[in-house]
Amino acid sequence: MNILVIGGGGFIGSHLSEEILNRHSDWYLTSIDIDSQKVSHLLGNKNFNFVSLDILKESVEEHVKRCDVVLPLAAIANPATYVTDPLRVFELDFEANLRIVKLAVKHNKRLIFPSTSEVYGMCTDVDGFDEEASNCVTGPICKQRWIYSTSKQLLDRVIYAYGDRLNYTLFRPFNWIGPRLDNIESAGHSRVVTKFLSDILRGRNLVLVNGGQQQRCFTYISDGIDALIKILENENKCAERKIFNIGNPNNELSIRSLAEKILYMARNYRSLQKHLDGVSIVEMDSADYYGGSYQDVTRRIPSIRRAKECLGWEPIVGIDDLLQRTMDFYFKW
Ligand code: NAD
């Protein structure tokens, strides 16, 4: 099978590439990205071809033509950018990805597309969000943080609308975490776990936005990748024209508990010990932290019934293990 991963040099793309090359010697991978750092260890593999290309500037049509299946993973998935540069999010996450979706239709290629848990927005279902039944609830237009959620949601709807003309699978990651998630050395914005790790490394306080009462279900990257491999394998067409939540409902934690856990575990790492005296957990209003166009999501629990039934998939890595493996990567290497 010839697989095209666009944004393949990112967190999910790099782990997926590694696992594909480990498990399937007859699968060939073309990875497109503007950054090859996270896949530098794969560059010598004969089944792996890295193409440096900016999808905002160049077409990927020739690559789509040559593959059997395409995974468009390039996106900005960072809450701070949703409010500081919403149009950049729209141009990459929506416009550039829509062009790829249309190419998949035009050349009759299978499409595996990353939706997101964010599409459920402020859905209040407490027993787990259901891919086919739960509402997608977003806020007013002035709350620009919804640009990411609605960009993804509209692509979900477009892909679904192609119906019989497109062989697709949509997957919705719920806070996938692990090694290589973000660069914690750079001062840039990153996702919550790596933001806290980066703050500790700099001796800065861990900031809880709106008290850190928001609950999230954290999923270890290897569990997420297992699901993606099953989707790619597509045994008996089990993944075709389906939407799957891929998350770990057993790893639900408030952001406050997450900060406390990370701070506690940080004592085990020599490179962090010297910074810990200066680090506390503090609270900040979301309007002061993100600006007025932010809005929060309180709880987000996936129903994974469909992934269990259709893919035979279940996550196995618990929250403590997940955090330890991630911190080991950043601070023991
Ligand atoms: P990531 O930021 O680590 O990877 C995205 C990659 O896209 C990066 O390597 C980046 O260099 C590349 N890219 C950005 N602009 C590009 C351009 N113009 N041309 C070519 N490449 C470009 O993100 P990720 O965590 O690997 O997420 C992959 C996908 O999964 C995204 O669509 C994201 O929205 C979705 N997703 C991820 C999570 C998660 O928990 N990680 C959750 C929900 C959805």
C-alpha cells in the first residue's frame, strides 16, 4: 500500500510513520511537511520518502495521484493561535485541507481525515460524546477560538456529504499526548502538557485558566496510533465511511489535577529539580490569559463504543504511565 501523510513531520505523523515502517514491510510512505526534524531518524529507511513542501504554496496533486490512501494531518492545533491568528488557522486547517479532500475525490483515493474532539464544542452529554448522536455546540462569532472547531466541523460535513463518491474515515483524537508532542525548548505556545513542562523548565508558574476545573481525557500516542493502523488495515472494510472517537475515557483529569501531578512527578527528574522552588500553581481569568475571544469547554469524554465494535480497539495506557513516559522522553534523554 502507498500511503501519503501530509503534515507527516508532526507529532501524530512522526509516530504513525514510525509504526507503519515497524509493522508493515510492504507499505510505502511518502511524508510531506515543511519540517523534517521529528522524522529525521526515518530518513534512511527505503520505504520512507520525505518531501519538503509547503501546502499553502504548492499543490500536492502529483503525490495524491500516486498514493492509495491519503492522511492530511497538517493543521494548526493550538488554542492560543485560534484567538491570535484565526485566519491563519482557517487558511491551513480549512482551505488547504479542503483542496486535498477534493483531490482525493478527483483521483478516487481513500481519505483518512483528522477531525477533533473540539467539534463537540460545549456539548453537555455526560455519558460520552457519540459520533452520530451528539450535538456540535459552538459559541458566538466574537469567540474566535471556535474557528478551529468549526473549520474541522465543516470539513467533516463536506467529507460526509461526498457520500458514495469518497471512501473516507474520520477520526477524532481526544488530547493525544506523548514524546515529540511539542518542542518544549522553544518559548512558543504549545498544548497543555508540554506548556506545563516548558514552564517548569523555565522556572515559571503553571497557570490554570479559569481555575483549571476543565476536564480532559488524555490519550497516549501509542494507543492513538494503534487505532490509526487498524483504520489503515481496514479489515473487512471495518473503517469505511465511519467516524471514530479515539480517546481514553478512563484518563479523565481536571487541568488543575494535571498541573499538580506534573509538578509532583517533576521532582523525579534531575534537570527539573533545580527549578522547582520557584514554581507554583496560579490561577488566571481566561480573558486575561487568552483575551476576550476565548471560551472554555468544561468536559469532553469520548464514547469509544464504535471504535471497540468496528476496529476492535481499546486504549490501554493509564494517565500516570502516560505522563511518566512523556516526561521521560523530555527529561531523561
Ligand atoms: P502537529 O502540529 O504536531 O503536526 C502538524 C504538522 O503539519 C507539523 O509537522 C507542521 O510542520 C505541518 N505543517 C504545518 N503547516 C504546513 C504547511 N503549510 N505545509 C506542510 N506542512 C505543514 O499536529 P498533530 O498533533 O500531529 O496533529 C495532526 C492532526 O490531528 C491535525 O489536523 C490536528 O488538528 C489533529 N488533531 C490532533 C490532536 C492531538 O491530540 N494531537 C487532537 C485533535 C486533532
